[in-house]
Amino acid sequence: MTNGLIDIITLGCSKNLVDSEKLIRQLEAEGYSVRHDPEDPNGEYVVINTCGFISDAQEESIQMILECAELKKRGVIGKLFVMGCLSQLYSKELLQEIPDVDKYLGKFNWDLILTEIKGKWHSELVNERRITTPSHYAYLKIAEGCNRRCAFCAIPLMTGSYKSREIKDIVDEAHKLVSAGVKEIQLIAQDITYYGRDISGKSRISELVERISDIDGIEWIRLHYAYPDKFPYELLKVIRERNNVCNYLDIALQHINDNILKRMHRNISSSQTKELLKRIREEVPGIHLRTTLMVGFPGETDDDFSELVDFVEQFTFERMGAFAYSEVERTLSARKYLDDVPMDVKESRLSKLMEIQQDISEQHNQKKINHYFKTIIDRKEGDFFIGRTEFDSPEVDSEVLIKSEKELSLGSFQNVFITGAEAFDLYGVVGIKKNF
């Protein structure tokens, strides 16, 4: 155990990561040395920021808590704190099952960790954080909570109703990020398209994106995660006309069959979904759409799944992820529906859907061969510099493996000529044209 050292372990989504980064800044203001996601936790304090979205995420969080509880018993670490979504929803149950944790905190009261270590909360640092991503990009959270109430999702139970941050606070934070060297901002919320409705009754996401776009030094703004119901079409004009807003939109659709959409409480029909996608592609030529789909939701028949397959083959999403339904306690679907699709059927459907998408992704990537793309350099691995185009989000999308005789600065933008492509990777060389 290393005194004066705090280890923070973040599980789950980028929204959790932002919370961890803000906590790190507070702890460092109190004079502590803080490590993020260390390979071998051995701090005087260890904080686990948990995820509770689906059962796999819950199991990963529980396993991490158990591992750190064992380290605490052996004296490898000191005090152990657990925060985040899983702790918000199941703190009583976790305390009974894993009592070795010193304190379970929720999604929003993790400032009490400062009290636990006999420190103080610095209100003047509320919009500051220590970036744990590469210094040239960062996630910017614009809201908490969700009002959508999808049947399968426990997020509203954990985070409560939607609460937009004030535009001024978000813009101020964006300025601070740019001052720290950030060039690419990933705008995030459980539902960015709902932004502002809780304040003014209408979406203000377009206004917010424009305000952030006006900030000197921001090269790229990327949007995660849109919701299809009541989509604010004025946002498409902003994406199309603002050069530093990426032609990229992450919009989770979950399914296309009307019966399944209704059972999921998605508040949108199959025909409305298709019309939305058609309009997005018409108004923003060249946009790359990322979506997430679910297989095996209660009541999904072979015909329902076949309709989903036809939809994926027809709309050929540039980026797509999928997962199998898993029942989460206290959600509407857990209370209302029997989880009646066998696991082997779920896995078979998931495998088929992703095989189809792999071919689609490769076809999209092949079209990029012999073209130049503005590319941000994230890191170097072996003989390759690794970068991304405006169509690729960190961690989840394609990367560009670049050969260059000259050293490329991390965080720089390069004009890359694509020479080869696979389903989830591009290959390129630094072009002879002038750099961006």
C-alpha cells in the first residue's frame, strides 16, 4: 500500500469517465497523487466507478469490487470506495454481499469521497478535470439523466430525470478544454437530442453545438448519442454547414420491427425510423451513421429478427454495434415480460447480425481507398502511427494505420492517403498534399 496515492478505476461509458476525471481534479487539489485505471491497484485509497447498464456490465463491476476487496483484506490497498451507477441502484444489496467496502456512494454524491478522506470539495473547480484520454480529445457531458423510459433500460432508475446543464457552463468548460490542448470534443449525454427540453420545452442542441463550434481551436465536434423519437431536424443543418462538426452521428435504434419497438417503449415506428434515416442522409451528404441494435428482446420471433436483418442489409450503416438482451432487475421489461428467447438463439442472432455488418463495414471502408482524409494522430504502435478520420470515434470505430517516414506529432492533423482497407481498419500513408 502506497500512502498518499489514490487509484481510480472507471468501468462503463464515457459519461462515467468524465465523473472520474472531475473527481481526480478535486483529489489532486487536495494534494493527492492519483492514478487512473492502474494495472496493479495499491493505493492508500481505491475508488471504483461502476457501470450498471446491462448484466454483463454489472457482472464486470461486481467482479472488480470483489477483486479489490480481496486486495484490501491482504493489506495491498487501504480503504475501498465504490461509486457510480451500480452503486446508485444496488447499494443496500452490495453492502450485504460485499461488506468489506468502506463506503458505497451513488451516481451523484461521490463528492462525499472528499469528506471520507478528510478533504474538502472545491466548488471553484466544478468545471475542471484532469483529462485521462490522450490530451488532444476529451468528452464533454452536457446533461445527466434520461426521460425516455425504454423498457429494457435501468439508466433512468440510476440517474433520474433528464437535467440539462446551462449552455454557459458547457461553453466555459469547452474553453477550458481548448486551453488545455484539446482539439476534438466528443459531446455526450444519455440523449443529446433531448438537451434543453427540460428547461425551455424544446431541444436546444443545435444552439449548443453552434456555440461550441464558434470556439477557436476546436477542430472537431462529434455527437453522441442521439435518440430517434422527436429528432430535432434543425441539427442536420448545423452538422452540414459547420466545418468543425463531424459528419458523424451516433443514434441508437435498437430494432426495426413495430411490435418489438412498441414493447420496448421506443415511441417510434418502423416507417418513422426509416424516414428519419432517409432525411438524415439526404440533408447531410456523406454522413456516417453509427447505431446500436438489440437482439433477443422478449417476444422477438424469427420473423421479427429477419426483418431486422433485412433492415441492416438495406440501410448499410457505416458503423454498427449490437448486443443481446439481458434482463435487468427493476426495469419495465423485467417486470412485464418473460425473457423467452433462449440464450443460444440470442447468441446465434447476434453472431449473424455482426457477420453481416462486418461485410458492410468492409465495403464502406473499401470505398475510401485511393482517397485523402483529414486524420488525427492518436498514438504510435510499432511501425505505425494510429489515427482516426472524422467518421471514427475513439475506442469504438475504425482506425487508420499510417506509414510515415517522418515523425508525426500526436494530436496533429495529417492528410492521409488510404492505400488499403479491412472491415474495421484502414491503411494509409501521409499524403503529398499540404497538411491540414
